[in-house]
Amino acid sequence: MIRIQQLQSQIVEPAGLKGQYYEQRPQNKLEWFKNNGWGYKDTKFVLEQDGAVRLTGNKYRFSNQRMMKFKEWAEAKVGIDLSLNCEAQNEIPADTPIINEQFMNAIQGQFNEISFDNAQRILHSHGHTMQEIYELRHGKLARIVDCVVFINSHAQAELLVKLAVEYNVMLTVYGGGTNVTWALQCPKEERRMIVSVDTSRMNHVRWVDRKNMTALVETGVTGKDLEKELSRYGVVCGHEPDSVEFSTLGGWISTRASGMKKNRYGNIEDIILSVKVVTPTGTLSQSLDYPRVSSGPDLNQIVLGSEGTIGIITEAIIKIKAQPEVCKYESILFHNFALGTEFMYKLSRSKVWPASVRLVDNNQFQFGMALKTMPHSKREEFMDKVKKYFITQFMQYDPDQMCLVTVVFEGTKQEVEFQEKKVFELAKFYKGFRAGAENGERGYFLTYMIAYLRDFAMQFQFIAESFETAVGWKNVPAVCENIQRRIVEECSKRGVEKEPFVSFRISQVYDTGATIYVYFGFGYKGIADPVKCYSEIEDAAREEIMKNGGSISHHHGVGKLRKQFMQRQIGDTGIEILKKIKQQIDPKNIFGNQNLI
């Protein structure tokens, strides 16, 4: 390539990549990832005999530290009955696979790894919604893939799609498996052989261009491994969703993902310059490594958000940035959620946006406090009491009203100092109190722990999940108020004994609006079909969101969970356009996962 030759002094191609995987963990995901829940096998919350809660393993900063306040908070404030132990089944049932003999004969010897192992088939047939995890723990998946093929190159993707078209085999693409929209669920009525295409072996950074600040990356790489590799060149991608440890670049592209630090690094559509995708009618590969083009409609937009319906995304050229000189956590207390929301709005208008700024309501603030680990010394214990007295008595913050904004500053020393000055000046205007780095870090800790905590609660007949929306600033208060009311009403209608836990977080700011995360859960003791009950309540909450001007999704995508709302989101003509694109690119419905529409 001429361009690469001309910039050879700037482009670095890593040596010895073949067969090298950046994360030093076994290639077989089942060896280190849970088969019926979220995260690492050695990591889970456990309740000890004295009432302490502890996170096992050694993967996180707060691993193996005792949390003495969580049990009391969970029982008193959330209504979890920790005496209702509900163990998961030991073995997850799997149906006999459907085999297309001609296809199997054609692929023999073409791929290094082909698996019919039942555990692998199950792993590749689900994401991480509460409903799916419940089925893994207590039932079975209605339909699972019949075979898993691990591909290690773009050429292998092309060959596999060609053979699938020839022999009429359905393909479903698997990256990190972290989706929360039922996107990986197999259609129950599909009678063709279903093959899961695992992209995790395609996890290489092919080159880094430090002059143009771009990189060519294979899309099976996880966020954690991507940053680890890019750090060798003093650069970052910066895309950091909650699932960054396990989700992949391909998954981010296919769901139009957003990260916690999007203010500095952008959403995925801001990071991607071009993509390469293998479709049943050919490979889409554009020469778009330019600052900007005006050459017709942007075909990247067909791929972004396509959710595995048109092909296998194999490579992407992404923008990169220099590693920040400074990364600093901070936090700000506000007297109530309304003041915190007004601060977030004014911050959006100021254009002085830290890498990440997130507002949590009082329920979520108390949630974070309940996860505080035991003091390491008498002095630390004394200082905690002094801080609490100062905040509640001297500063007159009501423990049942106050909320917290967590902030991450990244950049040069000068950038961070300027942002700090402006952010805290604005916070002071809204009676905010600078609460320090520890609370800011705990906010990030809570983000990574949510799914582990959901699985922990499920042991005690308590089901919970989160969902998100994007909404204009003027509608933020109404959305929160009406979702809260609707969830409580719907739970009451369905015989939920205790009032549900409902919590809100404003996690992203934009010029025109914000992202709202909603967390809710309830004890399902006495509920005949808790999954059906929960799904109906979640759908009702989504109806309320749309009635109050919110979107069906900000960054998790649509999948099959939300596609009943798509017509209201994009209209009849929009639905027809998506259908025509799908029919033109994939006339035999090889990528027949039934996501989106």
C-alpha cells in the first residue's frame, strides 16, 4: 500500500502477533468466565456468617475486602430477604444439535477450532439480560446454536460466509457475549443449522499510525486488551463501556455503543473511520482513512448498529489519542437530585466537560455507601465519622436526599487544572460540596460491580436489571418521575409484595439532552413466573419513557428485547428502508438473528 510506504516512519506494525493474545488468560472462555452469570469464575459476592459481604478473587481493587454495611442496607432499603437461598442448577440442559452434513464436510480442515461441546453452544447462545441469566440458573434456553466455529482472519470469515450461503446455514456472530438486548438468542423456530462465529481469536492491532493518530484493529479484541496493546505505543482508544473487560470492538460497532469517557474520546461512531464487513453478497471495504469525505451516504452507518444482521465485522480503522498525562477522580455532593440535575444541565452548556461526569440519585448513592469496605485503621474509622458529622450536621445534608456526581478528569496537567476550576466553581453555585477522590473511585467500582451484584441478589429470589434512554434536557425530570411511578404501579398490579427498588443515574451529557440509566428490581417470592412479570414491567417502563420523549436506547441497541418499539422510533418508512437493506445484502437471511425489525 502506497500510503503505508510513505508513512513507514510513523506506522508501527507489531511483530510476532500470530497466535499471540494480549490478555494472558486461557483461550477457552469457559475456563475463566462463568457459565451461568456475569464475569470471572473466581469473582462473586458472598455473604459471610457475621453478615459481612465480600467480593472474592483478586481482579478488582476492592476484592477480598469486607463490606459490613451492605446486608443491613439490602434488607432495610431494598427488601432483599437474605434467608431465601435459591441455588442455581448444576447442569444446564442442551438439545441435540442440528447438523448440515454437506456444510460440515465443506468446512472440515478449513478452520482450526470447531466445537460441538454443549457448554460452548450454550455460552454462544445468550447475552446477559436478567431473563437469560435466570433461564441459565433455573431452566433452559429455548434454542441454542448447533456448532461454534472460531475464525482467526478476515479470509476465514469470507470463506465461512461463502459456504453458509452455498449450503443455507444460519450464522450468528459472537464477540464478547455481553449484550443486554437478547441479541444472541436464537430464533426458536429456526430449523436450519445455526453456527456461531466466534471472533475472539481476531484480537490483533495490525498497525498504529502515530502521525495520523489512527490504528487498524481486528474486531474480536476486547476493550481491556485493546488498551493494553495500544499502551505499547503511548496511545489509547478511550472507549470504556461498563463491559470494557469483556466486550469487543466488533460488538461496540454493531450496537452503536457509548463509553463512560465519551466526553473526551467520543462515542463509537466518533471513533470509527472505516469498517470491513463480510456480507453474503460480498465484502464491504471502504478507503476512508481520511479526516472527512463527501462521497455519498456514509456506508459506515449501515454497519454501525446493524447488530449482526448483515455480516461479520472483521476490521476497523479507529482514531486514537495520546495517553493522558493526568487521570484524576473527584466527586461532588448535592443536596438533592434536582440540584444535581440542574448542575449537569449547566455543565453541558459550559462546554467544559470532564472525560466522565455522572450523577447518581440518593438510592444509588446509598448503594455505593453500603459497599464501602471496612476501615483499615482506627484513624481511618475516626476520620470517616468526622466526615459524616461534618456533612450531615454542619453542612446540613439530608442523608435521605443528597446525591453524588462522580467525575473523571483526563488530559494534560493544564487541561485538568482548568476543568477542575470551572467544574467546582459551577458546583458551588448549586450548593455542591467537593467530596473527594475516594467517592469518585467508588462510583466507578460500583459500575463494574452491578452485574455481579445482580447475580448475587438472584440467589435470594430478588431480580434486578438496568436499562437506559436518551432524553432532551427539558424532559429529564418528567422521565424520572413517571418511570418511578409506573414501575411501582405495575409491581403492585402483579402482586409484588414489597415496593421495588428504583434508582436513576444521569451518565452522559450532550448539548441537547442526557442519558438516563434506570436500575430497578424486586423480590419475586410468590410470583409464579418472575421473568414474565419482570419483562412486562420493563416494557411498561419503556412505554412511559417514550410517552415522555425518551428514546428506546442510548447505547445498548435494540436486539429482540426492544424491537417492538422500533416502528415508533423510526416510523414505517424507516422500517421499510431497513428491510430493503437487509433483503439486498442478505437475500437468504444467512444472518437470521431477527434483531432490530
